[in-house]
Amino acid sequence: MAKLVEPGHYRSRSEVLRRLSALDASLARGLADAQAGRVKPAADVFDRLEDKYRRLATRSA
């Protein structure tokens, strides 16, 4: 952990631990969702994102 705190990436060891704990919790939620079938095919998500950003690009042009 010192390698993360000393160069200034994080303010303290406890901040590193909080971030790791939050990451662990997020991973656990994601795995639980996947195991329960609460997922969407990646192609559907990518298509939706492409449509969204294409619309945004045409609005700002």
C-alpha cells in the first residue's frame, strides 16, 4: 500500500482500503447480477451507446 500512498495517488492507507472495499462490493454486486440473470448482451449495450453518441454528435454539429 505504501507504493500507492507515497507517490501521492492516495492520501492515506485507509483511503486505499476504502477504495478496495468499494471495488470488492461492486464486483460482488456484478457477479450476483450475472448469476441471477440480470444482464444484457454486450451488443445491445454497444448499439444503444452508439445511437446515443451519434445523436449527440449530430446535435452539436
